[in-house]
Amino acid sequence: MEQTTLWVLVLSGVLVLLGFIALLLTKIYAVSGTGETVVDFGILGKMKSNYPALVFVAIGGALSMYAVKTNGDAQHLRSQLEKDLAPVDWLVTGQIVLPADAPKDTLQLGTVDAVPEASPFFINQDGTFELHVKIPHGVDFEKAIQTIAYTSAFGSFQIDPAAEFAKFVANPNESLLQKKEDEVRKYKPVTVVRSSQ
């Protein structure tokens, strides 16, 4: 709860308390013959009604309802902003294909990475990989990530997500991108190019 809301709630509580105290301490007299009610407030004098005491209660109640509603609105807005500003976890999958003459442990000795975002990656025995990338909410994957790269002592490959997405839109058969979903990109198998030594 915000500090301003707490102060308004304290003030409304004090007003309600003062109103109840005023109601309890007043002396009410009925004037015979006229049907009027006279309220004696002690030092403040006599009035023909006890509206002042009731006003304290009404103002206090209204302030407390306002404070609670305002606090609820502020918390909802804050949670929505936090959600909108939180980075989104994208999943990138694909498969690394090694040439027949590549050593068997080449896959596990290599790394898959997304540039400019460093991220955790997993390469399975069959060459499939998973890459998790955090991207700001509302930003497209292809705008945030310039390159997906695999590197090992044997060789490497690079994927340009923006170029592959453009190819996918024009003709999916011409692209390395196999599937496009919200927060997921799946690439077709890519063969490692042997590094020249």
C-alpha cells in the first residue's frame, strides 16, 4: 500500500472516530410541543440537529472508500506495467548436422549462442538444440537477435534470423526457419561448415 493511501486511511479513521465520539458525547433534548430535537455539543453550543457529528462519519467513510479504490487502481496499474516491461523468454530450437567425417564428440564440444544476447543452450546427442533468449516485451525476435551461431573446433554455422524470416514469409521452402509461433522459433537442420585449417 502506498504511503499516501495509508495517510488518507488514517485521516478517515480519525474522522470516523471523532464523529462517533461526538455522537456519544452529545446530549439530545426533545423540545415539547414543537417536535424539534436539540443537540447540546457542550462548549460548541446547542444545535437543532446532530448533523456535524454525522458529517465526520460520512467524510471519514467517503475518504476511506476513496483510498481503498485508489490503492487498488494503483496496484493494478503497477502490476500491468511490471508485466509489460518484463522480458519475455523466447525458445529457439533447431538441429545441428555434422558432416560424416566429423568426430563424434564435436556436438558437445561446441556452443550455440544468440548475438547480442548470451543465453543458456542445450545440445542433445542427436544434434537438436534449445536456446532460451530473454527479449523485452513487445520486441520481435528478429529485431532483437542478429545472429544464431554454432561454433566448435571442427566447424561452425550462422543463421541470420531477420533474413530467414523474410525468406519464410516469401517462400517457406527457401528458408531455414521451419516454424514461427509466439515466443518460439524452430529452425530446420543446419549442416556445420568445416573450418579451414
